[in-house]
Amino acid sequence: MAKIIYTHTDEAPLLATYSFLPIVSAYAKKAGVGIETRDISLAGRILAQFGLADDALSELGELTGHPEANIIKLPNISASVPQLKAAIKELQEKGYALPDYPESASDTHGSIVRAKYAKAVGSVVNPVLRQGNSDRRAPLSVKAYARKHPHVNKPFGESSKTAVATMSDHDFKHNEKSVTLAADDMLTITLETADGEKKVLLPELRVLAGEVVDATSLQVSELHKFLRDALAQAKASGVLFSVHLKATMMKVSDPIIFGHVVQAYFSDIFAKYGDDLAAAGLSANDGLGSILSGLPALPNGTEIEKAFEAALEAGPRLSYVNSDKGITNLHVPSDVIVDASMPAMIRNGGKLWGADGGTDDTLAVIPDSSYAGVYATVIEDVKKNGPLDPATIGTVPNVGLMAQAAEEYGSHNKTFEIPADGTVTVTNAAGEVLLSHQVAAGDIWRACQTKDIPVRDWVRLAVARARDSKTPAVFWLDENRAHDAELIKKVRAYLPEHDTDGLEIKILAPDQATAYSLERIRAGLDTISVTGNVLRDYNTDLFPILEVGTSAKMLSIVPLIAGGGLFETGAGGSAPKHVQQLVSDNYLRWDSLGEFFALVPSLEQYAAYAKAPAARVLADALDRATATFLEADRSPGRKLGTLDNRGSHFYLALYWAQELAAQTEDAGLADAFKNLAETLTAAEPAIVSELAAVQGKPADIGGYYLPDDEKASAVMRPSKTFNEALASL
């Protein structure tokens, strides 16, 4: 039976769901559309691992293999270890019998518990659900609104010292080796230490003919040299020092790299007190905040805390996530996510925030050079040509290779911190060495595989989008990078399978593709970026933030290879701050526009699959209502006292009801919504007043990772008049 699955996730998107889903469910019911929910939140995933909740993620993963799949996926927490620990603590306090997170696995029980929790850390949701490639773009209504009401991209100062620092060698990009398998095989990853001991890192890696397998390493000794130079450069030039990683998605490698940055900045402290911190279980990988919170338990904790304070005073100035609360760029690995933080910095004239709350130029440190040049190219362009003008620029939509855990984000089980000097090899079933690297203790080594079917589908989708939109498509691939060189062979082999007559399709290295796209966007022209999985994530924040002010306003469709659809609703990077504001001021700034956009194609797919024309009427009316919503500027305001998320939901419901009442395709729906449209129109002043009345006071939602449903619903549905009108349906 056809139905739409609405995901129950985390933080601000979850809170918004308490307000918006009752509207969606009530309207859908009138059109005969079934709506169900599934809990894929961090808390839900943790509980499922211990048999305390249904494993909704696995259920949805199985569903993606069927043509009836129709899933609306809201942003979820891709948890870092500190977030995981905080969620476990909250769940334990709520009475759930969960074991503590073991810092290390010293016995069988600890290994089992740690393995269970590992299934809830990082980007575990997306690889399961994203069984198709990504089609992400700004809807025409959003671009029209941005041109009519442009946000401000600030200029860089004439003497701006903001720059990107990245490794020039010995990193993942430069050490990469790649091979395409000619036949199905079973690979083994082994470390042979300098002492002759063989350690099997991964005994079985099943690969199919045509798949690309990569291996690479980041040499930590060279990382240390790079970080010392970057710290000295920031200090000498007087700019802020900031690091930009992806510790949530790259859940094995990037927390380790983050830890090395923390140790590099506080090198003297770790040299003197490193053993004390390690003995107390205080790891640099968890960030400065975790270390400082654990110092009171140490006999010499006060002494170490003073040493940290002195180091902050003496070292290069750090950028701050929240200067009011003393939260630095090095406090929490998941606080500064490169794809959100770098575009925000560029939009802000190349400036980040310092300890005093003021802004200043920064040295943006992105250790691995794979895609750092994209941001460096944008910064160079904006310095030379001025900020992009949202009122006149074109757009850069994205077709992203992400199906079936494609590329780097699918490599977690193949990423290792090397325990001893030696050689890591990837061998096939016949014992032949396919890839090998000399490694030293502490190096980070990783392999990843890219399946052939997703690549074929990616090329197909790129051609289809280029033809549908009459827009050039550029594959962002570097022939001088091992992995990209293998993909270029596939792209050139698969393009002739499609009708490309009259289409402009290019293959450019990421830096060149960035410059080409910027040249076109400044001329008001559109260019499709066709990218791998990591660049998909980066580009679908970078360009939307500069074009329309936020990535939350994008249409994100994942046509599943099996025929169904996954409809994503925007980015969640600012979600934690929004929750904090709701709890303190009962004001939710989160913008649900991405949900409005995602719901339209979801309803369209439902209509086609279930042969339910009423669902199409519902979708068309919602599309028109969203255009009215944008034109009337009903998105949440930035300040207390303006319309917030709940108010924006009311106006969407009002415009949607009005469109349904006015349409002539389905008389039954028109009649069903006539009274509601009239009621909401008449009650608008009362409803807006009731929604505004709750602002400015603390709100109790009963938990951060697992809110109390009754409390959260009461907070997010405070208008009695609106609730009663909706119930009348």
C-alpha cells in the first residue's frame, strides 16, 4: 500500500515537526494520502541497537529497494562521540537501561557495546537511505525571491588577510592510489609491521566487477609540520586561527585530525601533562571543551586549567563559535563543519568571530587538500571581483554521486589509525597486491569503494538534468588525482549511452570548475556541478548560501535506483543554536521551507504510483501556496518578537487551504477546504497573537535528544484557535 514516510529526527527539525506534521497529516487525509512516521533520531538509533526501540532505520533502508518507497527525510544528527555520550547520559537519566560508552574495548562485553554504539555515530543514516544519486537545486520561486529581496554578501576588505591553508603533499589527496576491478573479488586489508607482524585490518571486502577501490593515507608527521607552520603564520599575520573539518561525516579520520590540531595548538601542555590527561580519559579528539570539563576531577586540574588559559593568551588568536560562552573553534569537533562554516565566512567578508565577539580575518585551516582549493578559489574571486550579488547572479545546482554509500563517506569501516610502522596492502583473493602504502605509527589510512551502478546512474542523471534545464553540466573531476582519473574513464565510457547532442558537458578539476562556475554565475548564467559525494555536500551549501542566503531553501530530490524517491529537506547545521533559543526564549527560528519544497514532489510521486489524482491536486496547491508564502515573506524572522517557525507554518497552512478551496480540478477537495480557508483567514489576527504571546519565556520540551512528546507538542502548538480549526477538518 502506498504511503509517505515522514522521518522523526533531531534538534530544530524535530521540534518543527511537532508543529508542521499535524498540518500535513490533516491535509493529506482529506486527499486519501497516508502519512506515517519513523524514528531515525540519534536517540532512536541508540535505543534500537539495544532492543529498546524499533530499528526504523533498517526498515527504511529495506524500503528504499522497492518502487513504492516515498520517504521525506529531515536533517538528523550525525553524531560525534561527545554528542553520543551526551545522548546516552540523557537517555539513562530518563530510565533507559543503557551501558556507558566504553572509551576502549578491553574485553568481549566492551567490544560488543562499543560496536553497537559505533552504529549510531557519524553519518550512519545517509548511506542507508541514499540508495540513489542527488538532484539538488534552488526552486525557481526561491531564486525569484532572492533576486527581489537579496541578502547581503559582504565584501572582503582591501587589505584582507583571510586565506586558506592546506597541505601541499603527504595528505589523502597526494597519497591516493586507485584501481578499477575487472572481476568480482574478495579483498583483504593487511598491515605488516616493521617487526614482521601481520595484522589483518579488514579480512573481507567484497567488490564487484567495475567497482573503483581507492587507498590513501595522511602522514601525521607531515601534518604536524603543516600545523606548526599554520599556527606560526596566523600568529605572525595577526589573524584568527580556525580549523574546518567534517568530524560528523568523516567520523573516523576527522576527529583524529581535529585532535592533532588541538595538540598542536597546546603542544607545551600536552608535552607536560599529556600522560595525566590520557590517564583520566581526556582525549584531544573530543575537543578542548571535553578536556576542560574533565579537569576538576584531576589532582592537578587547576594547574592544567591555568596552563590552558595561558596558552590561549599567548598563542595565535582562535576563532570562536560562541564568544559569550567561551566556546572556541577547538572546543567541540562537531561545532565547526567545513561545508557550513566556510561559506558563512565568505558571505561575512572573510571574517570569523574572536574572543571579544568582534569579527576579524582568519587563516582557515583545511588540512587535507582534496577540496580546499574550491574555497581558496572562491576567496580569490571575491577579493578580485567583489561579493556575489544575489539580485543578478545565476545558480549552480548539483547532481551528486552518493548512491549506495559512494566515495569517501562510505569509508568508515575501512579507515584506520595505524598502530605501528609498516606497510598496508590491499590484496585480492589470489593474494595479488593491488594497492600498498608505507605507513608510520599514528598515520591515518583509508580505503573506499565506489560501485559501478551508482556511477552509471549519476551520468544518466547529469545528462537528464542538463537537457531538462538547458544548462551546461560540469563533472568536477581532476585527471591528476587517482580516484578521479578512474571515474573520468567511466564518465567517458557511459556518456555515449545517452543522447548528448546539443548539450555542453565538460570535465574540469575542482579548482577550474569553481572558477568556471563563478565566471558564469556572475554573468547571470547557470551551471550544473556534477560531483562526487563529498563535493556534493560542500557545493550544496557553498553556492546556496551565497545565492539565496541559506542551504535550507533548496529542493533536494534523490531518485532511488529502485524507482522510489527520497525527498530531503535542507541542512541542519544551525539546528543546535535554534534549540537553545527555543528553550531560553520560546522562539524557534528554524526555517521549514525545505520541507514545503520536498513535500511537493513527494505528493507528486504518490499520485503517480498510487494513481491518486487528489494527491497531485494537493501538491499543485502546495506549490502555489509556497510561492505566495515567499512573496509575502512569511519565513521566520531573525529576532524575538517577529514571526517564528510556528507562525510560518500557520501561514503556509492558510495559503495552502486557500489554494485548495479555490482550485477547480477536484470539487470534493475544494468543498472540504472551503470552511477551513475561511476560518483561518478570519482568525489570522487571533492566531498570530496567540503564537506571539508565548515568546520571551523559557520553554520546557522535556529533553534535548529525546524530547517529551506531550511537552514538545504543547510548546510547538500554542495556538488554541489554530489547533481547533485544524481539528475541524
